[in-house]
Amino acid sequence: MMIYYGLVFAQVFTFVAYAVVSAGAALLQERANNLPLWEGMNETTLAATQAVYNDVFQSTTYIIPYPDRPQYQFQYQWWIIEFEFFCFAITAGLTAFPAFIPRGRPVALTFLSSALVLVLDNVNALFFLLRNDTAKAVFQEHRIATAQAGLMMVGIANFMTIIFLGLYQPAPPSNKSDVTVKIDSHPA
């Protein structure tokens, strides 16, 4: 029963983690949508600045720079959040209806394990941005740190869900046979 409670806790923690990572991604997205980076630059300065910008974000591998359309820069991160939510829907459903865990566990663990890899790759990418002064100047450190905290929480939640869902075993069926009682209302 303690393993089931651990699974329930993992799902609640996952829900909170999604709220934090979504807030962090929204902060980054809002900054990207209103990026004043290119305003007032002549052609030479713009070309030099875009080269540095591209170099910084291409170095993360997982955040693709779009200097002309920065609103698309975090599309991969949003896709990961959506994929993680899909995994959460599966695991939360199994947690709410534990009788389905034996049949749904292989599907849930497969998706959750693949999602964990995506999260860990993005944790690494955001650590790079947190160590880069150019990235912090462009997107502001608190926005990057909020997204990073959310990603780390999602990673921990995924680990907990994988462990508790993997260990959970439903109660074995009772070996007692059904007992039928017949009451005769007309005794002889």
C-alpha cells in the first residue's frame, strides 16, 4: 500500500512540476515574443549580433535560434511540455484506477522513459543558458531559472513515477471460493 501512496504523491508532485515548468516556459516565450534585441541596429551591427545570438542558442543543441522570428525559439520546449502532459494523463489515469495498472504499465513506462530523456536533455540546455552571460542578458536569468526549476521538478517526478509505477503490484486475488447461502423459508 505504501508503494501506491508513493505513486499518488508522484502524480501530485508531477502536477505541481508541470505548473512550474509551464510558467517558466511562458516567461521565456513572453520574452521571445517581445524581444527588443534587434531594434535600432544598423546592418553591420545586426549581422554581428545575430551571429553571436545564433552561436549561443545553437550551442544548447535543443533550443533552436530564430533571430528573425523569435516566437518560434521555444517550440521544442513547448512540445516536450505537451508530451509530458500526455504521459501524465496516462499515469494519472492508472493511478486513479489501479486495477488497470497491470495492463497499462508497459505503455505508461515506455512513454515516461522516453519523456525523461527529453527532459534531461533540456535540463542540460538550460544549465548552459544559465552559465552564459549573453543568454541571461537576452532572456533574463530569472526566466531561465524558473523554466530550469520546473524541468528539474518534472525530471524528479518522472523518476518517482517510474519507480513507484514499476514496483506497484495489485493485491493478489483471493483464493477463497464464492460461498452461496440458500435460505429455505419453508422448513419441513
